[in-house]
Amino acid sequence: MHYEAGDKHVVRGVNPDMWSYSKALGIVREFKYDGEVKVWWKPKKGRMDKDLRQMSVDMDALELANYA
């Protein structure tokens, strides 16, 4: 698996105490993505072939917040 073209977005200044799955989807929609959206993330030094993590519930969002 590898990343091919497309957009990359970096979001800064998010309060981890207010972070949630629905907040993440709201941010994604601000980038003008419509329809069904799936959010994936990986640690900075993670590998695309084994370290991608899907965000689908608030616990996943908290894991990302703790990492970031």
C-alpha cells in the first residue's frame, strides 16, 4: 500500500479535551469532502503497509489525540 497523489491536510491547534470522532469528521468536511467519509491516520514514523489506523469511534479519536 502506498499514497498516490491527492491532498494532505495538517490540522493544528485542536484542543485534545474537545476532540472526538464527530469533531474529526467536521474538520474533514471543512475540506469539502462530501458523502461517506472514512478517516485513517498513521504515526509520523509509521508505515503505510502496517501502521494505518482507522478512526471510527471516539476511542479511536482519543488514541490519535494521545499520540499527537
